[in-house]
Amino acid sequence: MSQQLPDIETQLANHKLSQEDYKHIKEILGREPNLVELGVFSAMWSEHCSYKSSKVHLKGFPTSAPWVIQGPGENAGVIDIGDGMAAVFKMESHNHPSFIEPYQGAATGVGGIMRDVFTMGARPVANLNALRFGNVLNDDDISKHQRYLVRGVTEGIGGYGNCMGVPTIGGETSFDECYNGNILVNAFTLGLAKSDEIFYGKAEGIGNPVLYVGAKTGRDGLGGAVMSSDSFTEESKSLRPTVQVGDPFTEKLLLEACLELFKTDHVVGIQDMGAAGLTSSSFEMAGRSGSGMIMHLDKVPAREEGMTPYDFMLSESQERMLLCAKKGSEEEIIKIFEKWDLDAAVIGEVTDTGNMELFWHGEKVAEVPVDPVSEEAPELNRPMKRPQYLDLIKDISIDDFPKVENQEAFEKLTKSMEVVDKSWIYTQYDSMVQTNTVKKGGELDASVIRVKENGKALAMSADCNVRYCYVDPKGGAAAAVIESGRNVAMTGARPLAITDCLNYGNPENPEVMWQFGEGCLGIKEACAELTTPVIGGNVSLYNETNGVSVFPTPSIATVGVNDDENNVLMSNFQNEGNQLYLVGESKSEFGGSLYMKEMCGTVAGKLPEIDYAKELALWDLVIEANKKHLLECAKDASSGGVAIALAKMAATSGLGCDVSMSVTDERDIFAESMSRAIIEVKPENAEAFEAMVGDLACEKIGVVGGDTVKINNVSMSMDRLKDNYFNTFKRVVEQDL
């Protein structure tokens, strides 16, 4: 079975393994590995699968709370949402594949995250996405390519999600030059299940059969996990074969077949075949149970001729599951999948050897102990170094640049790619299928679905201000947790838990590793202070091209519960004559702000102050006042400050406003102090609302109404504002068509 590999140096380079790794592999096996075994170790010890550079920093994340049913370590996290129902959710990246092949990369990212959720026994009911692109504004090749990527990724997300019948109800899309060489595509799915009917990825019970179900295996995606664990170069454009090809119609059948199977008593455990395909699914299932496994690879359904054991183990073909069943139930399981026109085959069984034994037409072609592959993956404590740029930018302020009139700034910011409406993107997604969507993309901040089983509503939001993370990697990551939670709270829902997608540059760069470590500290701190535990997530490293890494981008998705589906708070103006309040303290804080980026052409300064007690007090005020039906709408003031928050509220509602807020400097209408919200209240509820404010700063700043937006010394007609807000993005993204 074992044989000396030819040209071992080349083989190790192709598999992204070091000589030290190879020595360790030989110690584990007690001999030289063959090609199949080398491929298994390569996939399982890749950055993408083993988290070898990141796991030392991930330790200590808050992961438990009374409502947490399942934290990190499974396909998805699970929280109790009351009345016997659970929310199952996860967020993952598909960055490298989407840069190489935008349609299929984004599509299979959506498909993969949905499988993570329904393999837990939950029906997917909502998708979000967090997308980051480079500069799309210029007429050069970079911007043209970025616009091509925007169009391809959008079509891929819509093409897969729409066919699956799962609504894409929100997310965020932002643009920065740091993503010119590496776009980020982060996909989030939430599903619902009964809290006592959750399924887990385990393979236990000696002699129990192991079944392969779903689509046939091909060579697409071969080596995808290893590809996603490396930086990009010019040669990376030839990597298309490593990108998976998705078929949403097959996945829809797989979803329904699995949910039908879950109603039976046949399943011991089930695992999605995601990154590293059959390798990761089999090793993870056996590893969680302390079992061994035999697999006969010649019994795996194939769609290509001449496939080898290596191909079968490392292919990342989509729409496939591996399941461990109770002995004697094989025929009934196969009948269910054949009914849905899917392949199903018994390919192995659970053993007590602790080894993964792979056979090919009766001949053993690989034997690898399970635990060492999972437990002895390299754990790297990579060198860390505080980036020098932080000392260069920390004391830069807006006063170091020529002063710009507020009206000019307002005109420019309302047309900023970060601010403007992205309806060109989100209208390509079906947001209303399943008929449970209460608040969707385009309606600002968090999105909301109703849970018809218990009359509650789930709010969810994906957020990260990458400029904050650049000027202060720790504080910026904490701010992402804060903003995501605040957006959820602004709908009247109580934030309960987060999932994350930690996108960073090359971990072999000590400055990037320092950014990552600081980001993890920020998330730990914020989640502990806000009682929003981390129940799952994903790390994506090597987001670097030709030595240039992306800004730290820890995307945070928060989920919260509103006890009344009929009392969801909106984020735009509701009626003329209503009063507007600004809750929270406003200061001249511009570090990492949109104003500095757009008006000063720089990302610099000190992060706005974080005060967790004030943040929680703001959440409590909005949630409790909404329960008493005192509020008409609530929107956080974040990127672009109060002025841009009001502009968005006006544009999306079609109602103007007349506002005067207290400022120290006239530019403070664009300042980005944290823990602030704009609240709309009916005049007859004003006194009761004011009585609930407590120690929070609160200022009555104006009224809703009119055909103009007026904020201190700036104004804009509603017609002009709506044109800026609703049409700018379409003009930009379609200019090459």
C-alpha cells in the first residue's frame, strides 16, 4: 500500500506541506505516505480546514449562554428561540473561488452554507451576504474588472438562492481599494428546527453503515481547500478547475430528501461534504465519535470516467452528504433518496479501529489514524508585530486637511458607494419567498422574518466597518459586534448570539497576524460585555495578492428575537409631523470615518470611544419602548453620522425632515460617535418616551415631513436625494454594459 512518492519535494510543494509536516506525517503513520494519504493530510492540515494559524487566537471566545443549544464545533450553531423552536445559523467565506470564478464561486458559497444549516435538521428560511469589492468608480482595467465581479457574484448568489426557494433578505455591500486584488464573499444562512430535533455530524455504533447521498462526484473543486489556503498571484487566474460547480436544483432535492429522512429514526449522524469533500466529512464524523471507518471508494457514485481514489477523496463536487445510519435501515434510506432522484449508496461502515481505511476494488489504498489527522494538525503560534502604519495615522485628524463646506460634503457623501442604495443587487434576489419576510434589504439595517410556529420574529444583521478595523484592529472588531447587535436591537429584537467570518491577509506576515490576534481580542471583549456569545464561524486567511493584504475584515452576523412578530420596528420615517430624537452622546469623532475617507482621501485617526454600558442602555431603551408601542422607527447613526442616517431614512420613506442638532463643530453632523440612534415618536407619545430615557443623552432634534431634507446648515430636495440614493449605484455598475 505504501510506496515512495516520486519527487517528494514537488509533491510537498503541490500539497502546501512543509518538510516538518512531512516528518510528522511519517511519525503518525510509522512509514512513508502514499499519494492518497498525502492528499488527506494536505486537505485536513490546510489553513482552510485546520485553522492552524488562527486557533490559538480563537480560544477563549464566549460560546455559552442559557439559550445556546450548540456552539462552535458542529456544522452550524443553534440557539433556543422559545416554544420548542431553535434557530440554526452559520456564516462562511467563499472569497478565493469568487475572485477566480465569480458566478460559481458565489453560488457554491450560498449552496455550501445552506447545507451546513440543513444538515443540522433545520429548514433554511433566510440568507444574508456580506460582500466587499474594490474600486468600481474609475475607467481603468481594475475598476472594470471589479464591476464584472460585482455582476458575476450578484448573479451567482441570486441564481442559487432563488432556485432553492430561500429568501435573501439582507446583508451589506461595501467598496474599498484594499479589495482590488481580493474580493470577499461571505454567506450567511439561518434555518428553523424544533429544539429537540437537532442532528449532529457523528459516526458511531460499530458496524453501522456509512452512506453517500446526493449528487455524483466529479473532479470539480479538486484541491479547493488547499487553493483557499494560499495567497493569490498572477498565475491564480488559471485556477478555475479548483472552483466547484453548483446545481441548485439538485440541492433543493437534497434538502427535501434530508428533511424527509430526518422524520425517520434511521439517522445516527450526518455531515455536509464541503471543503475537502469526502475527506473532511469522513474524518470529522469519525473523529467526533472516537471511531474508525472503512470506505470503499469504488462504490462512490461518479460522473466522470477514470477517477482515482485521490480524486474521490479530495473532490469538492457540490450537493453531497455523508451519513451514518442505523444498521438495517439502508434500503429504506436509499428509497427516500431515489424518490428524490438522487444517488445513494452504502460505501462503508463504522469500525472500532480508530483508523480510516480506504479500499479500491477490494485493495486497501490508504490507512490513516483518525484522531492525529484532526488533533495533531500543526498549531502555529506565528510571529506577531504591531504594524508601523498605526503610528503614522493615529494622530491624523480632519483638521489636517482643507476645510470643506458641509453642503459640498453632504452632496458627495449621499453619492458614496458605501451609502447609496444597492437595489441593483438585492432586487435580483427573491426576498419574499416563503412569505415570512417582515423587513428586507433596502429597508435599512437589520432584516427580519416571522417565525409562524411561535409568533415571534427573528432579526439578523451582518456588519463590519473595515476602516475602523484598519485604524484599530481590536476596537474595530469590537465595533463590528456592537454595530451588528445595535442594528438588531433597532428592530425591537433582543440580540442573542453571533456567528463570524474573519477575513484577513497573509498570516505569514507578522503584522497581519497581529491584526488577527487583536481582532479576536476585540470580539471576545464585545461578546462578553454584550452577552452575545459566538456560536460558530469561519476564518479566511491569505486574502492577499502580490504581497498586498486586505484590510482586517471580521464580518459579524447577529441574530436576535422579538417576542411579537407584529411589533417589528422599522428604520425609516413613518409619518409627517412625528418628532425626531437623537439618543446618545455626540462628539467630534472622525477616526476611520466615511467623512475622512471621502473628503480627506485617507483612512486614519483614532477610533470613536466604545462604552458598552451606554450601548446596552440604548438597546434596552429601544427594545422596551417598542414593547410599549411608543416608537415609530429607530435607526442607528453609524457610517456618515447623523446626517447620512437621516438622508437614508428620508430617501427610503419618501418623507423629508427638518433637523437641528447641537454640535461643537459644524462638521459634527457627519461625526461617527458610537451608541447613538435616531428615534421617531408620535407627538402624543413624546412624554412617555422621554420618561424612559434615563441617564442616556437625548436631544429632540426635529420633525418628519416636507419635500426637503434639512440638517443644520445643509439641505437637499427629496427629488435630488432620491436620485443620488437610488440611481447612483446602477449608473456605476452598468457603465460597461
